[in-house]
Amino acid sequence: MKKVVSIVMSLVMAGAGVVNAQRVVCKIKGSDTCLPLIQKESETYQKKNAGSSIMVTGGGSGVGFAAILAGTTDIAMASRSMKMDEKLKMNEAGKAYTEKVIAKDALSVIVNPTNKIGQLTREQLEGIFTGKITNWKQVGGEDLAIVVYSRETSSGTYEFFKEHVLNKKNFGPKALLMPATGAIVQSVSQTKGAIGYVGLAYLEKTVKALKVSYDKGKTFVEPSVENAKNKTYPITRPLYFYYLKSSEKQVGSFVNYLLSAEGQSIVLKEGYIPLQ
Amino acid sequence: MKRKWFKIIEKGVESVLFTSSLTTSITVILIVIFLFSEGIGLFFSKPIDKDSIIGISKQNTVSKLSSAQLNHIFNQDLTNWKAFGGKNDSIQLLSINNIGDYFAEEELGSSFENIPNKINEFVQKHPGAIVSFSKTYMPKQFAGKLLEINNVGVWEFLSGKLWYPTAQPVAQLGVLPLILGTVLVSLVAILMALPLSIACAIYLAEVANSKIRNILKPLIELLAGIPSVVYGFFGLIVIVPEVQRIFNLPVGETAFTGSIVLAIMALPTIITVAEDALRSVPRSTKEASLALGATHWQTIVRVCIPTAKSGIAAGIILGIGRAIGETMAVLMVTGNASTMPSLFAPARTIPATIAAELGEAPSGGLHFKALFALSIILFIITFGINLSVSYVKNKNKSN
């Protein structure tokens, strides 16, 4: 009898122990850029902390912000910071939130491997993506029409590229809007005159990444984890977590895990850029 | 006694049948009403966010701008008021998303209470100013004047050639490229699928022996069961590079590529329905034709096909329906550029647009309504096709 009681007691204690250890139950929604990273992070986290259940879904940064505003997600992951009008909406709804940078990502501009062009300035990129430059001849390449590939409008990558490379101008109407980053890589690899942009983690040998200059052609920098880390590569962006201050207790331990040395080592392994 | 019971049961079954058909019709009608009530709202709203205002400096002589003109301003294509009939002043933009370029976030106050003052300050300082803000942050005494903006017009919507539904602050809602893209892609798809599928149906129903048919029929039906995203992926990896190589195009994601994929997808639908129709031609009719001395081919062409005409037409409608409404496969292979379509250039279709953008569009907003208006157009197109086919069918019957 005593034995049974002690077993039951220890079970209860164990159960309580699990609760005390970080048992996180939450939903994460938003950026497709963050999706593979956060999925990997949540998998390893759940393996270490039994009883945790983290649901990660994509859809685009804007979708994540809309969801946290509507209260259907606990954490919004984003590949761009919250826009002013989104901040105002959160403010109007009386929702105080915390913004955390969890990792960084570099966007690389890719072309077909047969393309002779190896580097472009920001001004040239702006001309190409807004549709003012239409032939590779105009930037020193061969006589070949440029085919511009972009992500769909719901993508945070689309917004970030528009803001930081196109100087807030709209993409040209001839740009091909692809439903996924993988589709851009596939299309650029099989289209001779193609140009597109993808996160560093998506770079493959079937496409060529361009060196980019943000100082009107003085220095051209190659996109790589190293160059993004030492801040010489210009098209780098932080990846964010947004969560309500009121749910800090609920999600805090997962966020801390992400920022820990172990979480950041996964960041590097998955092809993103860890915070220092 | 027994008869009485039967009658009651029959009545019961009848009423069950009646209610189920009634519910179906009501559901369909409700969906249509929902579609229209959401979509029509577009034409009662302005092409800017519901709570947004656009203001300019008081000295400015311009008082009205079209949404296309505003697009030029916020796209920084035109940077002088002279282009709009105003004074020779360069245009100074201030909006919620670039306010950080002019004022530090601390200046705006912890809960942004200083924004109204900053807007006034900006408008007074720059004679060429144009500001766009949410009404909440509108200063109580606005130092500038508000710009008049017209509602989205039906004609403007249907004939506009620019589709930038998320452009800030003024959305560009022109759907002509999307309508033409949809029509072009599905029309070419059906033109490709029709001869092939009718030939296949005739072969299966009349020519093939049972052994071959037993192999071919399940195979074709299997084709109908493949998810459309698989077709899309196949198209992207196999058909896109081939189209590009064969026609020597700069890009392989074209309307034509979409048509090929859609044609493949429409095949099993048309074949299955048309074959069933051909096989249900009464044996006596065929035998009468053969007995009169007609050959096998004459019987097929002169007797079987005319008799099965309505069934074949039904197959075609279903095929077209599948082609026009198909989303995922088209989204992956046509490139989705919203330019005026031509066969060998990228095109964007209505279903692909709705699928790609509805997740992002805030419910009840302008973009949301515009997507519903698009689905009304899609509905009208398919409805028109159904009507015309049934008209043709009835005409043939009366002859």
C-alpha cells in the first residue's frame, strides 16, 4: 500500500515538475521566410520539453499581424517590422506588444547561371524591378530580355524588397508574381534572362547570386552568412517575433530558447544569420 | 391497411426529396447573394482605406486627382505639381509609413498623440506637401485642405489596366488584364482539349475492344483524381522549360503553358462524360442504322454522335468549368504578371488572383471587396457559358 501511494505521489510530483518546467502551448503564425526555421526550433524545443505543443503556420508576415490583432495567434513571426498603420491598429485595439529580433536573414538577388552579369548596383536593381530597364544589354550584359520574378504581394519579402531596394516604388506590372520562394528558384534556374530575389537559406547551386553595391558601384559585396554577420552585405533584414505583453508568461520560455546559444546554433544550421 | 402505410411512407420520402432539393437551391442562391452583397460594396467605397484621408497644402491650386494620378505621385513617377495643372512646386510626400523619415518616433509621443500636430506642421512648412493619414490622426483644425476622391467606378474597375490592390495609399483596381487572362487561358485550353477528348471518347465507346477499354478507362479516370497542385508542379518543372525551348521565348511561364496544363486537366472530365453519353445510345438505334446498310463509321458520325450530343455538351461544360475555375495549377505556371495578356507572355487569371491574395486581404476592406467583385465577374463568365451551351443544346433538340 505504501508503495502504491509513493508511486502515485512521485507521478503527481513528476507531473507537477513538467508543469513547472517550461511547458509551452502556443500558436505561431506569419512569415513564410521564418517558417522553416521556427518549425525546426519548435521541433527541438518540443523534444526537450515534453508536453509542449507549438503550432507553426505560414501565410506571410501580413497574415501574422492580422492574426495577432484578431487574437487568433499568440506569436506573429515576421520578416519585416510592423508597419506604422499596423502599429496604430494595435494601439487602437489597446494591445500592448513586445517586439523581439530572433535572427537575421540576407536577401540575395539571383540570376540564371548562364548570365554573365555578376554584380549590380542598387540603382540598377531598382530600374530592373520597377520595369525601367528591360534588357540585360542596358546593364552591360548580353542582348537578352530581362524576366523579373517576385513573390506575391502578401509576402514580407516582397514588402522588404520594395522598401529597401526599390525605394518604396511599385514593382513593374510585368513582374511575374510567384506563389512560393521555391518556385522562384526553380523558374530562375530554367529561364535564361531571369532575375529574382530569395532568402539566403534558399540559395542553391542551380542559380547564381549577384554581388550588390549600395554605394553607387564602389564596392560590391557577395551575399554570404559571413558578410551579413559583419554587416557589409546591405540587403540584410531582421526576423521578428511579436507577442502581446499579456502572453509573455505563456511564450517567454520558447522565445528565450530561441535566443539562447543552442537556439542560435540552429539558426546558423538552417542557413539564416544568428544574432551575435 | 397496408396500402395506407405505403402511401404515408411514399409521402414521407417525397417530402425528404423535396427538402433536399430545396436546401440545395437555397444554398446556391445564398452563395450568390453573399457574393454580390460583398462585391457590390466595392463600388460604394473609395480606392483608399476606409478611414484614410489625403490632404494637400492650402496654397495648392489642385483640388481633385484621379486614383491613377495619385498612383503616379506616391510611386514618385511625377514629382512636380505642374504635371497635374498646379504650380511649379515639387511634391513632398508624407504618409504613415514614411513619417519616420521626417520625425523621430519619440517626437510622435508614446501613444502617437503628437501625430496631428506634426501633420499640420508639415503641411504649413511645405507648399508642395501631400499627406495621407488615418482619420484618427486628423488634426482638429487641419492646416491644409482635403483632396476629393471619387468612388471606385464600375467602368474604371472593368477597363483599368493596373492591378495594385495593396498600393498605398491609393489602390489601383483595374481588372481588365485579369479578365482577359482568364478568358484567354481557358479558351485555348478548351480548344486544345476538345478534339483530343472527343476522339478519345469515340474510340473508347465505339472502337476499342473491351480488353483495351478496361485498361484505358481506369487510367483516364485516374488522371481526374490527381490533385491540381501536382499538375501545377509537373507543369512548372516539365512543361514550362519545354515551352520556353520550343518557342524560343524569354520566359516559359506563359498563358500558353497554363492552357496546356488546363487542357490535360480537363481531358478526363470531358472524356468520361462524353463516353458515357455515347455508350448510352440505345443499341436498337445503332442496329437500325447498321441494318439500313450504313458502315460502322457512318453509324458513329451520323447516328451515335448526334444522339449523344447533349451528353457530350454536358462534358464540355464541365471541362470548361474546371478550366475557368482552376486555381492552383494556373497559379504555378502562368507567371501571374498582371499585364494585358498575349498567348506567349505571362498572364494572371481571376481564380489565381483570388487564391493568392484573399489570405492577406483584411476582411471587409477594399482589397477584400475587390476580390469579391472579381469572383462576381468569374461567376458571370461561367454562368454565361452554361446558358449559351444549354441554348445550343435546346436548339439542336427542336431541330
